[in-house]
Amino acid sequence: MENNIKHALITGATSGIGYELAKLFATEGYNMVLVARNQENLEITASELQALNPNIHCHVIAIDLFQDGAAQKVYEVTSGMGITINVLVNDAGQGEWGPFSQTDLKREIDIIHLNIISLVSLTKCYLKEMIARNEGKILQLASSVSKVPSPSLSVYAATKAFVLSFTEALIEELKDTNVTVSALQPNATDTDFFHKAKAENSKIYREGSMYSPEEVAKAGFEGLMNEEATIVPGIKNKLQNTMNLVTPDNVMAKNMAEQNKPSEKTSGRLNSHHAASVRERKSIQKANGDF
């Protein structure tokens, strides 16, 4: 039994923003429950976190959240170990780049399952316990495109619109409790997301500027601890978010269509510079070469 020790559960914990959030929670003394697909990467991540703070313990759960019932299995594992989850971070998420009429339907249904169904399921499981204790925090990974129609990332952006709306509704439902829910809305970040989405040749990735996972995670962690409803990392991102409030949807859609076009440049960004995300890409290529 470990109910007297605070635990943070993070999905997508082996790379990108999730990995950097895990480092921050570990530094603050949280025991970790790391959830991702690759057992080897989970074990490496756990070792790195315990080296960062030898006083914590890491549990790893290797599971594919694309699959039906996976979120419930995660809950059953933590319940079986007697672990109380004090902080839930729903970080895992993917997208698929390209015109909707040309992309793979099964892949996009899988993305909806990961980005929405697994997130909702995990939130339902752990929120009930948090309400019963009148204590807990949940961080949901939304996006800067949560309110921006995004041609060539249409399904991804729509799932993130759901995440933001869902989170804002929960905030109102929970206003008289000590349970808080926050939505993190990062802009394009230097992770393996674009490679998983097959968008490494898009203008936004090849030519655009990227936030680092470290700065996004820091903003998310601080915003969660400060009980902020929505967290928008970066000055440029904040300005863009404010402009979006007064920009017509069709204009935003046109702007996003331009950013998501294939790049005609032969130079530019080809790979992530984030070490854990590079490790993730290598393991994916070894397993299935794709996402």
C-alpha cells in the first residue's frame, strides 16, 4: 500500500512534453506511474527519473491506449497496487497530416480513441476518487488549435477542441471542490508528434519555429499547481491565442491551411532535437516504422 505517498500518473511519459512533465514531478518528490507503449523506453525513463531523485519510486505500465479497454486496465493496475493517484496528466495524443479525403479512416478512428476516449476514460476513473477525497489535480493536453479549424490536421484539431471544451465544463462542475482541472494549450513543439503524424515535410515543421518540450512542460506544471484553468505557454502563443478570439473561423482555417502545406524547401528541420523524443522515434521505427 502506498496511499500515504503522492503519485502522479502521466500518459505518453517516455517522450516530448510528457517526459519533461515527469521530470518536474519527480524533482518535486512525486512517485511516478508512467504509461506508454514501449516497455524498454518506460524502464529507461524510470531509471532516469530515479537518478534525478533517488527518493522516488516509479511504476511503469506498458499499454497501448489506442486499444479498447486500455484506460480501464490502467486504472485496475493502479487500484490493484493500492496506489492513490493525486495528479493525472493526460498527455498521450497523436495526429494525422493530410487532406481528410485522402487520409486513412482507421488511423483517424484510432486517433479519436487515443485523444478522446482514453482521455475521458482515465479522467472518469480517477476523478471519481479525487472527488471522494476532495483532493486532486488533472492536466489535460489540449492545443493551440483547440479553437482553430486546421485543414490537413482536421481530426487532430477537432479532438483537441473536444479536450478543451470537456475540461472547461469539468472546471465549472468542480468549482465547489478542492479538485482542479487544467488545460494546457501548447503551440508547435519540438517532439516526435510531427513524425507520428507524417507531417515532417509540412511547412509548419520544416520551416516554422518550435517551442521546446522543457518550456511547455514548465508552463504546464506551474499552471497546474497554480490552479489555472487554461495554460498557454509562450508570449507569441499567448498573443496568437488572443488574436484568435477576434479572428473569423474561415480566416483562421485559411491561415492554418497555408502553414500545413507541404514545404518546398530542401533545407530546414528534419528531426526533433529532444533526446527522449529521438529515442522514441528510433524505437517506433524498430517496431513498425510508423507511429
